[in-house]
Amino acid sequence: MKSKAVFYHAGCPVCIDAERNVAMAIDPAKYEVEIVHLGQDKARLKEADDAGVKSVPALVLDGAPFHINFGASIDALR
Amino acid sequence: MKSKAVFYHAGCPVCIDAERNVAMAIDPAKYEVEIVHLGQDKARLKEADDAGVKSVPALVLDGAPFHINFGASIDALR
């Protein structure tokens, strides 16, 4: 049976593509990957909160939260 | 050809198993995954620095750094 991986984000315009790279790098043979935009899907906020998500983007693997911070280049923000 | 994924860490005693879960969740069909303990393998520091790694644990996918912060439970630290 596959484990569950949920990638939560909120549409950060600088980082979204890069963040999705992380979700897309997850092994589909091991994990059923779901991507949730918490800014648009506020009904999922409680579930994210319950999993221990404190900030986005975050990846929840088997119920354990990992907070991911992309080190965006200053140049990307100009 | 596989892309390169490098997971850098420094042996955090609370988080190491959980952090490795992230590295192990990477799709081996897409990425060649390497795990580097920067505390023990200081010769790799410059390479991590050059990739933009500012803190550990970090995952570098195709040369782009993602900083991962495991939300360790307070209970795990007692």
C-alpha cells in the first residue's frame, strides 16, 4: 500500500515552480502525492494544522510535517 | 539520464531519521540520491555553499537548494 504525501503551499509567486519540483521528486511508487493550495482550499487548513504544519510550503510524509524553505535568490525578487 | 539530488545534514540527533525519510522519498527513477553528513565530511562544505545551502538539513535538486526544517515536537526534546 502506498503511503500518503501531501504538499501544502499558498501560491508563493517566486517559489511555486521550485516547490513543486520537490513534490514531483517524490517517488510515486512509494507515495500517493497530493498538492494542496491552502490559500484557495481553506477547508483543508484544519487538516494541515492537525498534521503540525506551521508554515508553507510544507510536505507531510506519513503524517510527519517537514517545512520547506526555498532559498530564493535576491535576484528573483527584483 | 538521472538528475542529481543531494541531501545535506549534520547529524541532528532529534531529526536525522525523519530527515532521511525525505531523502528516501525521492524517486530513484528520476534522481540519483546522495546523502552527505557535512559535520563529518567537511570537504563537501564548499560544494554545498556553492549550491546555495545556508542551513542543514537541505536538499539540492538539480543544483537548486531547498532548506528543510523538521517541525520537531517539543516532546521529542524532553
